[in-house]
Amino acid sequence: MTRRIRLLMLVLAVVIVALGTGLIKLNLDTTQDTGDSKTTQPAGREGYYIFQDDDTGLYGVRNENDRVLVDAEWNSLSFSGEQTLLVSRRTGGALRYGMIQINENVRIPFAYSSITPLTGQILAAVTAEDEKTILYNTEGQQLLSQAWDSCVAEDGVLRLMSGTAQYTAEVSGSTIRMTAVTMRTVLAGEPLYFSFDAEDLAGVESYTVLAQLAQLSHQYLKAMLRQDYSDVYSITAADSYSAVIDEHRMQNRYFTSMTLLDTEWDESDPVLRYACTFRFCYRLKTDSGVVPQASNLILRMRRDADGLLLLYSVEEQPVDMQTGQVIMDSTKGADEQSSGRKYE
């Protein structure tokens, strides 16, 4: 055996012993280094690596030069946008989720019990306090001002629930466009449905206005049926009490049903004005007996100087029970009566 062969065998023996004692480690896992956990990131994250601290088990971020960019102090960590990270940490014994940038500036506060992707570019963050859902994009920008009871995404369509209102929206990237709103309220045991479609929503300043219209309408109609208007003054413009409150409207009338026919607005004035038209059915007590009757009841609302929506006019139009058409008043113009729109 030559000296060269003996030297080679000696080197191999040393390597085998070193491997056996753990002095040299071979890591065949290409995504994780067990000494300082580096995980390969998705496309668009080149040069950044998530690592796990062996002592604490917490996560941080390094660049390709092993420089620590985000300290290992997070219970969970994943990339969201180009420069943002979804992270979690324990606060008061509970796990709370938020978003930070690579420079560790906070983009989404740590007030959420979970933050999960709703679509490719929209995140659903559930508040820890009341389990409401707030929508953000992947860069941490809040998309809608409202908090939702539930959110479901399917085939590019969002369905959002808030109380008794259901909102439908189309999604393109992180852009949300409301296409329909329906709100349900109950009057004298019967449901009333308020709704806007895409065309309606294009003409109002906010999709949330429907909830305000429904609330004011419900409050007024309930007061009318009870013949107690004490709660209506707070939702009526101060100069419009006589045009809104009619203590005798329900005299000799027995309510049977109420249906919302239409919701409209007038854009001709800098202050948007709205009108909700209801078909009001009742039985009228007369000398000859009880007679079924119907009217259109038009509730008009406008914003005051502080932006508060208030009632300013209520108009009743008798309706022919056979045809369903408004009974023309010879003292008024046909256009004014047939449309049901009259803004004052």
C-alpha cells in the first residue's frame, strides 16, 4: 500500500468519525437550515428569508447577506405585499395579528384575532374585541370604512353582512365596487326590504346611506302606526314638523301592510335629498262599514348643515285599489303625481 493511499484512507476515516460525532452536518433540505432556519420565499421575495431562532422558536427576516432586517420576535410571520409582512405576537396572553413593513413600521395594528386572505389581494381581519371583519389590501390599506359581521368571497363577488343589511360587490384586484344593497326591517310584524342596485349606488354619495334611510323610515312609520310621534322630533328638520307630523293620519284606519316601492334621490341640489315611497294598505272605518284602502306614502329626507340625515316632508297619495295607480288630484300637475317625486 503506497503512502498516498494510506493518507487518503486516513482522511476518509477522519471524515467518517466527524460525521458520526456531529462535528460536520449535511443538510439535504434545500428550504431550511436547521442551525438558523432559512426558508425560501415565493416569487417576488428574492433576497429575503424567514428564519427561526433556535432558542426562542420565534421568527424574523434576513436578507441574502444574512443581515437581520426583522428581529426574531414574532410567533408567526409570512409575506403579504412587496414590503409587508403578516405577523402575530402574544399580547396579554392572547395571540394577536397585525401587519408590519420590512423596516418594522406597523401597517395594521395588533387588534385582530386572525388575518387571512379573502381573495388574492384582499385580507379579512377579524377584531379580537367584537369579532367584526375589516377588509385590507396586502399593503395594509383599509378598503372599506365599515366593519362587517361576515364576509364571503366567491368567483370575484363579495357578499358582506352588517346587521340586517346584505351588500354585494364586484372585486378586481383590491378594488371593491358595490353592486347591490338590501336591508331588512320589520314593521308591525311584517318585513320591509330596502334596496339599491348598481345604478342607484352610482348616484348616491355612499352605499351606507341606505341604512340611514331605512332607520329613519322605520322610526317614522312605527310612530305613525302607534300614533305617538314623540320620538320623531329628533329625526325631523326643525322647520318641518308641520309637514311631517300628522297626529290624525291613522284616525279610523286599521293597518294591514306596508311595502317599499322605490328609493330615489335628487342630485339637482348640492345637498342630496332622498325619497322613500311606500305602498300603505289599510282598512278605513266609514259610516257604511270598513273599506280596504291604499295610499302611497312618500318620506323625503335631506342632510342638515352637519351632514345629519333628517325628515323634512311626508306626502300621502291615494291609490286606486283596482289599478294600483295614484288617484289624480285635479289641483296638481300630472307629472308631479305620477312620478311620486316632489322635492321641496
